[in-house]
Amino acid sequence: MRRCDWAWTELNISYHDEEWGVPLHDDRRLFEFLVLEGAQAGLSWETILKKRESYRAAFSDFEPAAVARFTAKRIEKLLANPGIIRNRLKIEGAVQNARSYLNVKAEFGSLDAYLWSFVGGRAIQNRWNDHHNIPTKSAESEAMSRDLARRGFKFIGPTICYAFMQAVGMVNDHLTYCFRYEKIKKMK
């Protein structure tokens, strides 16, 4: 069974086979991926996957309304938590993103409706046969990044947005020879 080239450790294989690229429409999980992709900046995704459960515990299972209420005292407590990436800017960014999420939800009805609008509500089906051809950003991720920034979101550059889009199935970047490519392509 052939997989995308990056899925070679046990943790990455599990993530690749079960989650990566599956179209996601749950607001809480979309918020989780926004926070985790921002936390990953400068690090490996494997590092984030290893800390994912700690992130869920530390960030109230990514309930945006709860995270939006985090105080300076709570942020200081998170900075002492070895189970997450202890970067002040990333932690404060996650709290700010929760606050911005609430504004987006009020305006669009859901984070899902807002984010998926950048791809016209349908996953982009790419056809890559070599991982070297996969871009690190796209016109859609650049537009998403600009608009998220305008709305106060942090750690949402075009490359982070593209990785987010890949993770939540807005873009199918499984390699064409990967056993998941056709399965993901058929998902709505």
C-alpha cells in the first residue's frame, strides 16, 4: 500500500491514513486545526501530533468561547505547561484567534461557512505525482491569510493557511499514487 512520502513514522501514518485531507466541517475541529497549524510554525507536524492531547486539555478541548475567555493568568499557566509549545506569541495568538472566531461566527453563522468560502465550498482536487511539485501556498491560501489577518487572527500566513487547507480537506494534496487519493477525492 503506497502512501504520501511524508507519512513514514507510526504517528504520521495514522494521521495520514485517518485524518489528513478528509473534508472537515465541524467548527470546533476547524478551530483546533487553526491553532495547531499556527503552533507548528517552525516545527515539525510530528511534534504537534505528539502534543495534541495536551493541547486539547490545555485549550478546553478547543471550545472557542472558553479559550476566548482565557486571562493573562491562564496564559502564564500555559507558558509553564511542558505538554504544549511554550511560546508566548503562539499562545496569545490562539486566544486572540478564539476571540476572532466568535466575530466570524456571528457574521457568517459558522467558521465552516467562512473558511470553505475560500474554495467555493468544494475541495480543490490536485493531481500531484511527486511531493516536490506540491506548492506551499496558493492564491486561495493567500486570500484566506489576508482576510483572517484583517479579522484579527494570528499565525495565519499563506503557508500556514495552505497546510491548514490540506489538513482539513479543502485541498486534496495526496499524491496520485497514494491509496488515500481516490478515497479523499470521492468525499464531499
